[in-house]
Amino acid sequence: MSQQPVHAVSGRLILLIKSGYWLALLIIAAMVVASFILLQQVMSTQRHNQALLDIVSTQKALSQRIVFLAGATGSASRD
């Protein structure tokens, strides 16, 4: 049974720790990038929905005005 030198074992351990560190750092970086992309998509969807809600509220106000004017012209013609 052959024994390995102590500095060879410690060198492998240091390499393993460094590899784990870089792997963890890469995973964290990938999660940050994915979160940023997801946040950008959610914000884009929110802006689109806000634009649609603005159009809907404008159309609602215009339709209420049309109903009001139609009612006013109908009552004026009867008078």
C-alpha cells in the first residue's frame, strides 16, 4: 500500500475547493442574469398592459360622452 505525500493531497484539496468556489460563482452569476432577464420581461409586459388600460379608459370616457350627447340631443328634439 503506497501513501501519497501530504502536499499532493493538500494540493488536490485546494484544487477541489477552488473548483467548487468557481462553480458556485458561475451558478450565482447565471441566476443574476436570469433574474435580470425575467425582470425586464415582466416590466415590458407591465408597460404594455398599462398602455392597453389607458386606451380602454379613454374609450370608456368617449363612449360615455357619446351616450350623454345622444341623450341630450334626444331630449332637445322632443322639447
